[in-house]
Amino acid sequence: MTLLDELGADRPYPGEEKALDLYGRLVGTWDVVDRSRRPDGEWVTGTVVWTFGWVLAGRAVQDVMWFTTPGPDGYPLRTTGSTMRLYDPAADHWHIVWFSPQGWTKTLTGRPGDDGDIRQEGRLDDGTIVRWLFTELTESSFRWLGYISTDGGETWDLEQEMLARRRPD
């Protein structure tokens, strides 16, 4: 058996399907238009291939993202990242860790939001609050919004927006 054979699962953990469906409904591959704000305030548009799958005996959902944006020399720049989402039945929420090979890591908590949305919140090392939302979820599409707050949640600034369409099986 390989690491990937042991890591992957083909379905949610039996008996916990309802709670696990919060992220389980995202399992599959999505094509995404990504709009993100650079530190200088300029908005940049690129694409993402975002793949979600069951892992850890079906108790977690992990994703891998491949971002493609215009590079400084005009050629496409590709970066990647991954998120692990582990359901905690005792706390009835999800532990979320996003990480990338560049050394960026963000830890959040995930819960159901309003109207079937998914709400994820956490803090950066400098205390900045982050809020990531999956909204407008359907079988074939969703909108993802990434916000930050530097004033304790009084105001929120949109940092990233992704519009996703599910790839056919």
C-alpha cells in the first residue's frame, strides 16, 4: 500500500454522513475563476483547479488547489495549496488547516452558515481575523469569498473571490 492508498477514502465515515456532508458535497473537481487582491491593492484574475476528496477513513475532506495567475514576465505562474478539514463530533465543528509549499499556514474553524453556506473563521499570526465563506452552493457551482478584519471584526475587507463550476464526472 502507498501513502495515497492509505490516505484516500471513497465515502464518508459510516454513521456520520449527515455532519460530514457539510464539506462532502464539495467532493469532486472544480474549475474556478479566481480574483484576488495583491498587497498593493491591485486585483488580479487567474484560474484554479480545485479538487476535493475524502481522506482518513472518510472522517476528513482534503483539497488540493492549483492556482494559475499572470506572472511578472507575462508567462503564467502556477502555485499550489491544500486544505485539510477534519470533523470533530464532540465539538460539532470542523478543524481546518490550509497550507502551501511557500510556508503559508492558516488555521480555522468551520461550521454551517446561513442558507446552506459554509462559514470558516480563524486568525492570522498577527491577530488579523479571517473569514472564508462558501456561498451560493449548488450541485454544480459555488462562490467562495475570503475576508480579513484588522479591527476585531467591526469591518471586513474582501481579499479574494472564487467562482467555481463542477467538472462533469
